[in-house]
Amino acid sequence: VVSIITRGGSNEFHGSLFYFGRNDALNSADYFANLNGTGKNALRRNDFGGSLGGPIVKDKVFFFFSQEWNKEIRGQSRFGSVPTLAERGGDFSNPRFASNGQRCSPDPIQNPAHPGFATQIIPQASLSQAGLTLVQLLPTPNVANPNGCNNWAQSANSPIDFRESNIRIDGNLNDNNKIFGRYTQDDWTNATPILTGNLWGDDAFPTVESSWAQPSKQLALKLTTTLGSNAINEVSFSYSGNRINVDPGAGGDLNAEINAAIPGFFPDSEKVNGVNRPHPVFWGGIAPFYSSSGSDLWTQAPFRNSLDIYSVRNDYSRVMGNHTIKAGVLFDKAAKDEDSGPNNESVHFFGPASCCGAGGGNHSGNWGNGMLQDLLTDNTFFGFDETNTMAVGQNRYTNFEAYIGDSWKIRPNITLELGARYSVFFEPTDARDRISGFSPDAYDPTRPATDPCNGLVVPRGTNPCSGIPGASTPIEFSNRSLRENSYMNFAPRLGFAWDVFSDGKMAIRAGFGQFFLRERTSPYFAALTQNSPFTTFIAGERLLDGTQFAGLTAASNGSPRFGLSPEAAVPYSLQFNFSVGRQLWEDTVIEVGYVGNRARKQLTHNDVNQVIETNRSAAAFSTNANDVNSFRPYSNYGSIYQFERNGRADYDSLQVLFRTRFTSKSQLQMAYTASKGKADFGLNDSSGGSSNFAVLDRNNRSLDFAESDINRPHIFVANLIYNLPSFRESNGWVRALLGGWETAAIVRVESGNSLTPNLNATGLSYLAPNLGTPDPNDLESRTFSGGIDGFGTGVANQRPIRVEGASCSISGSKEAFINPNAFTLVGYRIGEQQTRKTTCGGPPTKNIDFSIFKNFSPSWLTKSFFGEGARIQLRFEMFNAFNTPQFGGNLPITYYNGQVQCGNDPLNNPCSPTNNVITAVQQQDGSFGPNARTANFGVANSTRGGREIQYALKFYF
């Protein structure tokens, strides 16, 4: 619960006007803007507004009004590797290489039957018109001689607008009763081009891009009643409404053109967004091309997300001798409506189909980096899937809490804090009951795989499978939430403060408390709305051009993909601290303390249908997903991610605070924290379903317990406020110009957060004899359909081997932070390995902010209508004063995607269950050796900006 106290009116009129400005003419260029030659990023920031408060009826009714506008244009560097103009038209005869020898163009066409094999130029008559349209998603190159493969760069000017209006009315009903009401309305927009990396739902290529709007409003009413001389009661009501509206921005015509050229299997009339659905999605992108935000090629607009919360609370406090009693209750009702993802109803492509599969066609024969050649070639079949429509969750939930506390002054120098809080967080429901989950107890192995409802559990009183041919009757749960409610959530609180010598110079404090919490509902609720049988699903192979399909599965109502553990459990944390504070000399204090936290029953997810341990090797080397499924416990289905509340996180820290005041009200404060945080789930996981934070092995959770993704071992922060000489004894001009200036500085130095390198579930491949040709010397590339570890997981939660003794840190490049030689795949046992989670530190922070400001109270102003309290403040501030690159963003941590080798004779002894130890991986030049990595592994692709200077003028009266 966050309580906000806003200013109110009084019997005197008071107010303010302010302006804060920033302009790139005063700023330094961002690190990547310099590196890629795009020049300084644009910045125009104008933040202005004011406030006014005063009486409506003297001594009875008062008002306070404030208004703020923020108009900003912020440039952001984007970069990437894109096809040359020739490659966009099908000419691959002149490949591009980086200065280090890395190939930046697709690998050569290797299939002799391909129209472009002989010349590496696809004939005009063989070009795919849909492919030529689709390639327009990639911008044209504009960097002539890049250092690496990044031949495209742009500083995109992103418009960001914010407006906030706030009004508050206070009324004195009588001597014992006061009432106030407050209404706040915010409006935030980021029109295209948006700030990529900070917002979700787009790649960094600006060709097709979304626009964001996040309006919100809040209303609060409170009645405060004084009960005698020793008690107060407050009863309040509040409402908050927040929206996230993502709409198509740039490239709407191209998006429509692509959808027309590549029509879906299902008619647009069935889709929530109709013809305005996002263009086809390419997870993994069109290798080897990528942007600064990653390789995926996608867009999410249009998208809707809304949350409305209604709250009523009552708080009572009473002083009884040496006891101060506080008690209260809180009741919330919330409604959250959220799209499960518009691109779920787009066409999803997974790369060219095998040349010997159902579709056949003109394949390049290049299975690694040849997707562009296949996209541009007519009569090429691609693996795809598609859903007929998008699920929309309508989440409803209720909270009830009550608390009581006693601040008991046992002795003049000892205060004891006692309390307890009782919470009931009712499990969320769907307003239309359109949710389902998988339950192992409901699964019938004798049912056919075409049964979409086998193993389903549904809300009480519903049967969404009724009328579906061949569908089982699902089991009804005991309530509408698919999880039992917990009513035993009593949280104790205990603390004390001891003035050791009763002189106010040394204090010992300690505290302990249990805190239950309402977790965010998006991850599992959005997932449940995507379960069968609410949408229709199709998969197989198809041409880009037209509607020719091959190898289609029968259109079905899908299959269970997610489930909930049904037992009642509420996430909680145990928080405790102990500190000693001592005054060293006048106005100087040091405090040393221990702060700890134990989070338990946190939300995690794992594959409840992971491959059985004894089948892992066979699953890893399976040639298709159906074979992998046969090795699972519920063999009708693939991965089924179950959301459980069994995650844990530990945090322990030593915290030191030093604070002193010195001449002329100047002060210095320094704080240092040495800490360690460990968890077996993603504390920073913002995904709406299964993610890379999924448990690796549900039967061995200890493999995932390591430094958490928000762990920062060392944090140092210092701030200084220094008042320059006042020149009080000087003449008026000197005093006005030189006196009264105040300076401030903030220093922040902290370790980078812990990062865990991973492997894509099926991103690795190996060479083996081509089973579809009679030539024994013909090799084909096969992926590990069951994942390299054989668990059959569908997410990138597998990990390389940590090289013992090798340092994580790397030198030689400012933007590289993870040493690739600290990890390896050599020695990895395919289908057997279980690699414990290990971490390396990400980009650290080393930042100094500096400001200088002065307050003016000239006599002409204080003697005017505005009164004696009127003053003017002039401010100058520098953020990142020394222009130190503050690398950030999402550091790429996928260690390797490519071919591996077992032994040294892939023709006669390829990787197999009996030859499963990796001995080499494919290098950038195509040869095999001991070490390789993805080109951008551990390399930062963005910063938090260069030095920015802000100037401001404020007027108070």
C-alpha cells in the first residue's frame, strides 16, 4: 500500500510557478551515437506548470490546484545489421564481412536445386512478391564502413508528452470533523518513434512501430473525526483507473500490405483486431540480421490493458497512557482487463521447412543464416502456426485486510512496537469464466491427442468443452478461481528502539515482521486465458504468397499449455533488521545495521510435462516434436507450464550510514550496502507467461537457486549539500549576485546486477547424414527437438558450462561485460547435463550528478502583492556530470546458437545418444573449434544517456 499526501489550501493564498528545461545543445553525445556516427541525440525537454491554494470560505473551505505539462523530444540511438540493397533484391553474390572476418551476409546457397545456386543470385522470375514486401520491415543500410556488422544506425527522435492536473478541496465541518477530496488526472503519451528497450512490443527497426498512451485518474475522499482529546478516526474511499493503450504508429500501410500479401489461415473476421492485426512474427528474426533490441522481428499493436481499483479503509488511533493504539481495516475490489497478446492471432513463422517435408520447395539448403534467401524465393514452404483469435482476460479480485498495533513506551528510553495484520487476498476470477488449467489428476492417457479438454479443470458451474466433437468433459474446480483461497494469513510485527544512555546519542533498533502480498496476476492469468478450448489453432507448412498449405494438423481447439497448483498459498516475506546508531560529535551520526529478507511461496513456473528423466537422451535426439512428446508423462501434449507458489529468495546485507552537518547548514550523507541476494525464480520477470526464468528441472529446484537477477553486491551513494558564502556583510549588489548560492552533488557507484548466460531451447543443431537422400555423404543439419538437455522445454532456461577458475570480467572493450571464455559447451553431455545456475555481473553504475541553485527574495518582490514569503529560485543541474557511459538495457545473454560436434567424424559418427559429448562448436568462419559465442553475447547495446544539463526557474509566493 502506498499512501500519498498532497498539499492542501489554507487561509492564506499561496502558489508557485516553475519551468525546467533541457536542450541537446548543452548536452554530450551518447556513447553509441558517437560509435555509430549518428551524432548527438536530440533532446528538447520543457517541463512547466504551477499551483495555487487558498481559502474558498475563510476558516471553513480551502482549495489547492496544481497543473504540470512536460513536452519532450528525446533522441535514441538505434543500430543493427541489415541486408544490402543487392541482398534485398535477391543478389547474394557479393557477401559482406566485418573487419574481424565475421560474415555479415547470409551463408551461401547450398542446395543445387535452388534457383540461385550457380550464381548466388535469385532470378527475377523466382522471387517471392510476398518476400519482397516482407523484407521492407528491415531498413536500408546507411553506414558505409562500420566497425562490425552494424551497417544501419539512426538517432530516432521520440516525442514524449505528459500532463497532470490535480485539485484538492478541504473542509472544516466543525471542530471535530474535517473532510477532504482530491482528484488527479494524468495523461502520458509516447508517439512513434517510441523509446525502444524502455517500452515493450516492438523491435528497434522503425519501419512498423507503435504509439503508446497511458492515461490515468485517481479520486480520494476522507473524513477525519477527532474523538475526545486522545483519539482520531479516519474513513476514506479511493478510486484509481489506469490504462495502457498501444496503437499502430508508423508503417500502418506496410503492415496492411504485408497482411494482404501473406493472408492468415483463419479469416480476419474472427480476429479481435481484424485486418489491423500485427504483421507476421519471426521469433529469432531473419538471421543473420538483428537490431539493437535483439533479433526478433515483431510488433504488438494494437494492445489494451486496464486496471480499476476501488478501496475503502478505516484507520483508528488512540493514546492510552504510555500506549498508542492503532487499528484499521482495508477493503479493495479490482478489475483488470488485458489482451493476452495481439500477435498471438498473427501468423508465426519458424523458418523454412525441411526440403523433404510435406511442402518441399526451393530451399537454400542453408539452415543457419539463410532465411532471407528462402523468404525471397518463390515456392518455399515455411513452418508456421496461427490462432484464430486473441484471448482477452477479464480479471476480478478482492482484498480484505485488518491490522492492530501498539507503540508501547515501556520506559522513557525504550519503546516496544507490537502488532499484527490479517490478510485475505481472494484468488482472481475471470468475469466470463473463460479460463482453464491443466490438472495431472484429470488426465486420461487412453484419450486421443486430438482431445483438447483431456486433463482440463474449469471454473465451477461451467463446461466450455460442451459441443466440441471428441472433447472430454472437464473437471469442475471447487470455485471459479482454479485455486483455493487462503484464510490463515496472520502476520506478526515486533520491534523496539532503545536509547542506551538516555541522552539521545546512541540508539539500538531492531524489527521483525511478516508481510503477505497480492502478487501481480498477469503472468498466470493471461496464460490461463490462452488455454484450450477458447481459441482454434492450426500448424503446418505454408507458402508466403497466397494460401497454399501443406502438412497441416487438423484445426483444433488447442491443448492445455498452462496450469495452476490448486493448493491455498499466499506469497509472503519475513523481514528483519538490527542497527546501532551513534552520535560521533555534534550533528554527526553513524549507523551500522543488518537488514535481511526471506521471501517464500513466491510465484514460479515449471514444465509439469517435462520429459521423464530416463527418456532425456532419446528426447534430445528426436527429429520432431511429436517424438519428444512420446517421452513425456502426459504424452498427448507438449510443454505444460504450471504456475506454483513455491519460490524462495534470500537477501542479507550490511548497511552503513554516515550523516553530518557543518558550516552554514551544509550537510554530507554517505551510505554503503554490501549485500547478497539469491533466488530460484526471476525477481525481475515481467513476462506474461512462460519465460526463461522457468525452473530448469522441477525435480531438482536447487539447480536454480543462485544470485538473483536484481542482486547488486555493492552499492555506494553519497550526497553533499554545500552552501557557499552568503556575503552578508557586503553591499547589496555583491550580496545579490554572489551570496546565497547552494551546491549539491550525488555520487552513485554500484555493481552490475547478476546475469545468467543461457542457451536457446532448440537453438543448437548438429550435422548428420541426410535421411531423405540416398547419398551417404550428404549431411543435413538437425536441431535438438527435445532441447540440448533433453527436458523438452520450450524456453531458453538451459545453460552452458561454467569454466572453473575463469574470470567473468573481460577487458579490451568498453561495452563488453561477460567473458565468453568463462563458459563453454565442450564437455556438455547432450540429454544428460544439468548445469547449475551461475551468474556474472552486468554493467556497473558510476555516476555523479551536480547542481547549483540560488534563492532570491528581492525587496521589490516581498513588498509586492505576493507578500513576504515570495522568492525566486534559479537552478542549474548536470546529470551524469562527467559523461561516463552508463551502459544498461537488456544485455544479450544467449551464449551460443549454432552447430555443435561430437567427436571429429560427423559423417560416420554424428552426435547421438551413444556419442553425446560435445567436443567442438562452429566458429564464425565455419570451422569447428573449442570456443564460439553469439556475436553480441554479453555486449551492451544501449546506455542510460550522456551528460544532460537542466536549467530551471521557480517562483514561490
